Amino acid sequence: MKVGDQFKSVVFENHNDLLSLDANKKQFLSTQIHSILVDCWGKFHEEFIERHVLAGNRLIMARVDDQCIGFCVLSFKNICGVDVHYVEFLAVKKAFQRSAVGPRLFYLSILEDIKKNFLRLLYKPLDIMFITPSMRALAQMARFASFIYPNPCFAGPDGNVPQADELTWKMAQELIKISDKPNRKIYREGLVIEGSYADTPWLVYGPEDAPSTNDSQMKRFAKRYLGYHNKEDKELVVRAHITLASIIKYEFLYSR
């Protein structure tokens, strides 16, 4: 895999049934995940990894040599009667963030379900949801998802997007309601939520460290909804669909 001007051999490890891992394995994974989070973002509360990573259904780890460089953890939820693949967290160390490691981690986290439902993807997409303050993560998903909301690619001149459709809006509200911070305010336009980092303000992105993009349209969207320029405590609920066409597009964009 190309990282900057070099090609690196990246090994991906799949961990299913995380709740059945023995104590030593859990401690090892927790230490590696902690090092990734500190490198790419900052220090989280001690219980975060136990509650939001090791309590998931599927964990994919990425390694280069003996170094863990990223992870993606997936949970299966039913939200408003819809089976959802919920990305609890996806993080990649800074040195690898502009490579295809992040998209590959996500792809591998749903690959097993793609294989199981290959023909059904012709008419029934995989429903994906995640919460993110990262413009880069949203832009990468928008490149190959068959549907995504909010979609910064369709942002207006001032960065605005239409309000979420009825089902997406209800699902986003339900997702926040069942989260560990159910009182966060959520807006239908852009599915912006406020107050996620009230107890961890050092994790809020500012203009100097925001994972943005060079696209002017994306920047207008980020300014309107994420407020990096003012270091605002905002992030987005994202809903996306993955179909066979999405998989083909992903392979074209990231697997060459």
C-alpha cells in the first residue's frame, strides 16, 4: 500500500466476538488502540476503549511491521426497524492518514457481510451509520457510497445541504437517544450534533489540526456545519448505503 512516496506492507487482523477475548488479549489490544488514539487525536477517558471499542462486534487492526497503525470497530444495531452496521470508531495514525488505510479498514469491517449478502446487494444495500467530526472521513465515504447523508458533494455555494429525509432523520435521533450522551442537540439540516466533547474539550478540532480536505466545496461545508475555524464542539451523524456499485467504485478508487 502506498504511504506518501513509499510502499508499505500493511497487515490487517480481524477480531470477531470481542466479548469472549481473554484478559491478556484484551489488555494487549487496549494498549495498541490507546497508542493509536493518542497519536491521531488525543487522550480519551480510561473507560472509552472498554465501552466503545472492545464492546463492539468486529474489530479490524492494521499493522506495519510491529507497529499498530489503525483500527476500525463495528457494531450491529437495529435502528427504527433498520439493520445497521454502525462504525463505533475508525482511527489511523497521522503518518498514514492520507493513505488508503482508513478506507481499507472500513471495507474489511463489512467484507464478511458483503460476501454473505452479495446478491442481495443488488436490491438491498448495507445500511451504514457513524458519527464523526472529520471532514476527511465524510469525503472518503462520499466517494463510493451509493447514498450518503449529509453529502458535501451536493453542498450549495454557502456550504448548505437539504434537510435529511424522514427516515434518516428518525434514525439519527434514535441513534443519539440510545447513546451514552442522549441529551446532545441534533439538527435536521446536516445532522449536526453539539456537545459530544463537553467533558473532553481538548479533542475538539480547531483550524490548525482539523482533518479537512483541499476541495473548496468541502471546505465551505465544513465551515458551515463543523465550525473548525471557531473550534466548535460539533460533529455529524452520517448514514450511507453500500451496494455492489459501491464495491466496484471502492475497488477502482482504493485498491489499485
